[in-house]
Amino acid sequence: MAGCFLEGLSSLTRLSHRPLAREEIDTGALVRGVANELLPDPAMRRVELVIGPLPACRADAEMLRHVYLNVLSNALKFTRTGDQARTTVGATDEGGETVYSVTDNGIGFPSEDAGQLFDDFARLHDEREYEGTGIGLALVRRIVERHGGCVRTEGEVDRGMTVPFTLGP
């Protein structure tokens, strides 16, 4: 656990302070790559992962990869106790701005706790039941904000969670 914590803290520091290297990114390919990394053998676990159309974006590829890595790994972690895990990755256009999102049907969280999920070292669930350091969503928030975007969470206990985010202009 200490190794994961230090690795997370190192990522948080490194990615929070290095200059942005924006480039045109095939968002769908990036998400499929992250999904293959997290689920190298889909037969090991029954998970339905639906990746909808994702428009390309201008972002820092390494940072955006970390956003999806953290959000998708949370989705997989918090759906593992359900009968049929389902995670959907998609995007919508809201007033000319692309809103990317990851939605799962996992354990969710009380809606009144949504604001604290992005705090450094925030944990809503017992670490003996759900591993993690509480750094993942804090890192997501920093990366999204560095791109000029915003991120939030929507959830309900036993009904899953959605993490919508934008990447700025």
C-alpha cells in the first residue's frame, strides 16, 4: 500500500506542475488503450464496457490518459460486487462544449458527499473493502482544471456514479 501511495503522490506532483503539451488526440483510441490495460483478459471478470463515439480533442496525451486511467479504474473497483458490472464512456455536446463522461452501475455514494470526492486523500469507503489512496480523483481534478475544464461527480448509493468533465477551449 505504501508503494501505491507514494506512486500516486509522485504522479500528483509531477502532473500538476509540468507544462501542458497539447496535441490532437484520438480520444476513442486513448480510452480503448486504457481499457485494454485495465482489463487485459475480459474473461477474468464479467464487465460490460461500452465506449461510445468520442470526439477528438486537443489535450496533453499523458495527462488525459491519467484522467481515464483513474476514472475507469474507479468504475471497475466500485462495480466488482455487483452481478453485472457495466461502465459506459461517452461524450455529449452541451452548448458547443464537449462533455466527456464515464458512468458505472456500482455502489455509488451519497449525493451530499459529491464535493469531497476531489479532495486530496478523500475516501468514502473502508480501505479494507476498496483499495486505493484517495489521490486518483484529486489528480483528475487538477489535470482537468489545468486544461481549462471542469469536473464533477453525480451519484447515488447503490445506483452508480457518473464523472462528467470538460477540457476547456
